Amino acid sequence: MNKKILKIALASVAAIAVIAGISIGITKKLQAGAQSAYKERIASGKDVEINGEKLYHVNSDSPEYQEETYYRKSVYKDEYGLCYTFNADTQELCKIENAACFDKDYTGITAEELKPYFDTKSLLADAKLLIEKWCDKDTRSKLEFESEQSQWDTLIKIYQIIDSETKFQIGNITYNEDGVFAYAHFSFDSMLDSKDIANMLSKEEAVKTVTDYLEKEYGESGWSEIEARAVNGGKLGNCWSVQVLKYRESGIALGYIVGIDILTGEVRVVDKIG
């Protein structure tokens, strides 16, 4: 397989389905196998072989190495045009990018002629297969996938489900207008384990913590609307994001959005509204 195979021309739905299967075939070869073995090689910046697939370490002065600010990284590439980014501290996979699918030639093609590929069932299956190769069965059992379509791309959002009303987005996978895998972002190291879940703050506790904090620190109370949702706060960790609002006579909203650590109740960020 070479880069030409990953360059997709406009085709029928049947032909596109076959092409989408190519990315499935690629991911099948990338099963991590012994976690410690490949993580040790990534930690040392060495090439690594995963289930017969060779990943080549990319030096920081290489064109494939684009600077990121939110984590130290180790970058690898394979012979098919896929580029892999690992967290340099944890060796967890953070990103996969299919560089080959971005060089498609649109010369002479009008917007009306472009027909986005929205076979959600097929793309969900491909996304799940990709995830299966990078996390164990227990982790997979905690995940839920949702699709979201834009004008052209299809985004598969990946959530860790805690209970019926609490879930954290821990990744997303994007497919281009031809249904071809484009890139994926992951944050597996932010997933909560069973001990975390047993000790996490409930939504009600989060709301009380925030309203008490705002009253103590800012002398603010008497909120008209209160909404709380679980979010993956990146460096801030998993948080409850609590929004509180009150309204002036003019109808203008005033209030705060407060992020608190979902395990400790510590206030991580306070943003004022209005």
C-alpha cells in the first residue's frame, strides 16, 4: 500500500465503502499487544514494531513534527502516511493523523459536485475498531460513540460513560467528505477508574460547592438558573462545569461559569458572565 491508495477520488458510495475498509485494514495491524514493551521504546525515542507494523520515530526538526503546547510529545509515522503522536510523559497515544488524505486535488470540482459520505454506521464501526487497538476490553466497555456531521466531515465523539447523566469526552475521530479517516485525538489518561468514580462529587454536591464558593468569595447568591455538566478540562483534569445566572430587568444575563475538580471539589477556574 502506498500514498496513492489513500488519495481518494470522487466515487460511488460502493467504491467509497471499499476505500473506508482500507483504513480498517490499517488499524487492524496496529494493536498494541504488550503495553509495556512498546511504551518503553516510545519513552526512549526508538522505532517500534506493533503487531508487525513498523512505526518510525520522527525527530523534532522534521516537517511531520508540528509543535503542540498542551503536552510534551513523541511523534511517529508509518509507511502509509499515518502520523502518530504519543504523550512523552505517559506514552499514551494522543493523536493519529492521515497526512495523505489532505492532498486531494479539487481542481475543476464545484461545491455542487462534492457529495459528502455520511454512512454513519460504517464510520462508527471503523472508529470503534481503531479504538479497540489502543485500549483494553475493560476500557472499551466504558466508552460510548456519537456521530456529528458538519457540511462535509463526520466527527465521531468518544465518551466515558459514568452514569445516566455523567459522561466525559475522551476523544474524537474525524472522517473527511469521502468517508476516509483524517485524524483522531485521544486523552485515555484522563479516564476515571472505579475508585475515582466511587469518590467523585455528585452533580448536586458540585452545585452546592460552587454556590457556597461564590457567596463566600464574591457575595453573590440568588441565582435564577443553574446548570452543571461534566467536562474533560485538559490540564485542569475532569471537572464539573457549573454555570449560574441571574438577569437584569433589561434581560441581560449576569453570572459565572465555575470549573471544579470532580474528585476534590477544588475550584480550578472562574469565568464571569456579563
